[in-house]
Amino acid sequence: MSDRERSGPESADVTLAVIAGGKGERLGGVAKGLLEVGGRTVLERVLELGRRCGDVLLVTNEPGPYARFHLRTVEDVVKGRGAPGGVHAALVGARTEWVLAVACDMPFVSEAAVRVLLEARGPEVDAVCFTVGGRVEPLLALYRRALSDEWGEALKKEEPSLRALLARCRTKLLPEEALRAVDAELRAVVSVNTPEDLERHGVARPPGTPGTNIPSPPGRGTG
């Protein structure tokens, strides 16, 4: 057993929460976590981040497509609130002080980008997010679990965006340059939502779903 295995995960106080909301309607209704890059699902790629975390959970109201991954799964507590509801569900379901929220349609999130977020935490901070192109990136971000009660009440009363919720707490916004320092092309915040995104980023639909007859780029199989 290695020293790392004896001491536990590097970030034992962090839960990786994969936010698998949305129905992928613009992609024919495919579960977006099952999209593939180089023959591996996006979910598998995101789950690699969990090796450094104390726990992993999947947030989805439709767990069936992901059953083969045998993940602890939670559903939205406040229904019909989209991504804010998904992050809130992760906060409620977490067993650790911090939650690393990552959308299931972000194939290129790297450990280096996550490390920048983790190193920006502090006792005076409730959330840590990157800003890219002047916009907050709330689905590659860290949240303190203690936000769950306040955010839950807000979601019951209204339909705030994640950015509006972040404005209510002690949020540390990291400049785009902080991400570029470890990810020059900002691939960590790429999300795949449309057929054009699939082609642009070399992402494929799962075998057997509508659109999989689109030729794959040279050298890539469908498995």
C-alpha cells in the first residue's frame, strides 16, 4: 500500500458531484454523460476527478441510463429548478464540507483546473468559481455544503439562476487568467449541447442512438 493510499484521498473533505441534469433534447434525447470521447464516456472522464475526493455522487432525476456505473445517486430536492436545483441536491446529499460540482457534459475538465479551485478555498469563502469571457462558470465550481439550507429556501420561493445564488454568498471569483495558466485553451469549461458541439470537439453519441451514423474522425472507433 502506498503512502497516499494509507493517508486517504488528497481532498477527503470534498465530494465530487456530477450534475447530470437536462434531457439532451438538442442531441436527440441522449443522456449527455454517455457521450463519448475516444471511446470513453464523458461520465467516465469526469469520474477520474473523484480519485482525489472523499466521496462521489451523481445528481440526476433519471438514473436509469447511468445504472451500470453503480454510483450513489440523488435527485433534485426542489423540482423544476434546472442547474440550480441540481447543485442544491448535491449540497443536500453531500457528506463532506465541500462539493465540487461538474456538469456531465464537460468532457475536458482536468485535475489541474480543479486544483486551482481547491487552492482558492479559505475560511472566508463559501464558493469558488472561474470567470471566463466575463461570465461566471458555476458548473465547474466549489461550494460549501452549508449553503444548502439558504439556497433551498430561495429555490422554493423563486427560480434564481446559479449566478444569482452565488451573489448571495461569499463567492471567490477567479479570473480567466487563473484557468488559462493551467489550461491555455480553456477546454475545462467546454460543454457539449448541440450537434455542432459534437463535431467541433470530437465527441460522439453512444452507439445505437440517433445520429451515430455520422462518420467518426479518422482513427477513432465507435466503442
